[in-house]
Amino acid sequence: MILLTSSCMLFPKNQVSILDNSNCDLPCWNNIIAGQTTEQDAIQTISNLSTINQKSIEIANEHWNIFDNRIFFSLNGTKGISEIYIVGELVKSLWLCDNLNTTIGDITAKIGEPEKIISGGSIGGGRDVILISPTIGVSYFYNTKEFPKEVEFEINPEIQVDCLILFDPTFFTELMDASMFSMGHYNAEETLRVMYSWNGYGNLDKKYPPRQP
């Protein structure tokens, strides 16, 4: 009960979730589907969304990593940067970040529990916890840096996520190789070595201790 109460205090349920600010269900977000939506359609979509700070939209128009282009924007009321990653003419991944008002439980209620999990130390402090559903094309993560000690390593459905990632499932290996599921650290082979199959909620150190690739 102490752990649950502390967790609820740390992760309050706000009024509007990023999942509710969408006209379609995961792995779709406002008609953007990774692997199907074109770059131009994605630009048109975000340019018409009231939940996005229109002044924040920026198109890189340059190659980066394995991507031919990137589109940056911020959700209203946030300073965090969300991104759309383009290969050819198609969206391959969409990152929605900062103040999403969305918990692990909110996401699992939509698509089921994650298939994979990575739990590892962060350069900025705390532990990065990355949950992935490769067959669906959804990932999400959070960092424990600001967590009270009594709940720091206890993963539960009340935890709010920092970023929600939608990606093309057929492009999963390429995205892993580009370090997109390891905070920029590992290629695909290394990512698979540090990854666990999901085994339920509980203590991260007992169920999913950090691994070296």
C-alpha cells in the first residue's frame, strides 16, 4: 500500500491523455501510421492539429542516421521535442514526448502488455526503462531519476511514460540498428542482447537487471 500510494502521488492522472487526443487507436495517431503515411500527409496532419504548437513545426530537410528527413514539433504546453522520422517518402517512426498524461496502464489497456523490456542506467541519472511491442509497432519509455527511493525500481501500470513511439514493425531491425531503442547506444545485435522478454510488473533489479551487450 505504501508503494502504491507513493506511486499515485508521483504519477498523477491528468485530464487529457495523448491517446485521447487522437482520432484513431494505437498504433495509429491522428491518422499517422508508421510504414503507411507519407511525409506530406504527416506534415499536413500536424499542421492542422490544435494540440500541436504550430510555431514549433520544423522540417529538417536533411539526411540523418538512416533517415532521409525529420520533422520536429512540440505538443501544446510542453517544451519537449516530438519527431517524425522519414525514409523515402514514408513515415517510419513517430515520437511523441513530454507531458503525455499517459501511463503504462493506459497503453496496455489499448494494445496489451509489452513484449520486450530494456532496463539500463542513464547518463543523466536514474534508470531508463524501455518497453517494446515489436509486432504491433509501439514502444514507450520512462526514466526513474525523479522517483522516490521506495518506488524507484518498482515498475507498475501507474507510471507515466516520457515518450510514446510508433514505428513500422517491418522496419524494426533497421531501427534497432540505428540505436532507436537503446537511447543511442547499441546496434541491433547489441540491443537484442540487453533486451528481456516481458515477465510482468515488479522489481526491475530482480526481473530485469541491467545487461551489458
